[in-house]
Amino acid sequence: MLSPSLEDYLEEIYRFSLTNDVVRVSDIAACLNVSLPSVTNALRKLNSEKYLTYKKYREVVLTAKRRKLGYFLVERNSILRNFLKVLGSDCNIAAEAEAMEHYLTRPTIRAVEYLVNFMHENPECYEKFRDYTEKRKNNITALIKSESYQP
């Protein structure tokens, strides 16, 4: 099983491979805001575990089997970002999805995906949910502003 850090590397390598013929260590380092030696160390680990092929000073190539995993990692991030948007979460969506993605199981990710899809396919339910959350926020705001509220 990959560590969250190695999953991040694999995810970014997959993203780069979608739009670039060659994935370079420097591209990965810039995207993840890490040093070149950190990328090289991660690539060596991923190479030794057969997630990709990497030779020093050469391009990085995902194995066919691991391209599927890369696809899942990118999809997982997208599902969680959409989930946070559906919730109306007042957070840094990218950072929150990143924090969540490494700790949820595949069945949970799929359940989240089904909920998001359900809300999009049933706008009347989604609207009820949004109305409900707005009322709750307003009730809390009113409580905080009231004179009877004492922290």
C-alpha cells in the first residue's frame, strides 16, 4: 500500500502523462513544491514497487496497470472536491479534498460519488438540502448575535 506522499506523486505523474509525452522530475518537483532529490527518492520507491519505470536522467513512465491507479487517484480527488462543493463547505476545497483523500476507503469514495451524483440528478433534493443548510447557518448567526449568547 502506498503512503499518502507516494500517492500524491503517482497522482501528479498520471496528470502530467495525460497532457505531456514526457514526464520530467523537474515538472513533478515544481507541481508538488518539493525538491528534486525528494522526487528522485519517491520515483526510486515507485520504480522498485513496479508502479512506474524510471531511470536516472530519463523520463518517467507509468506501467499500464498503474495508469488505472493514477486514473483512480485523480478521479478520487475530483469526487471529493465535488462533494465539498455540494456540501457548501466554507473551506479551501483543494486542501480539504487533499486531506480527506488518503484516509477514505474505495467503498466510501464510491458512496460519496453516488451521493454527489444523486444530488446533481435530483435538483429538488439538492435545493431542499441547500435551503436547510442556509437556515441552519442563519439560526447559528442569529444565536451568536443575540444578547443571550455568552461564550
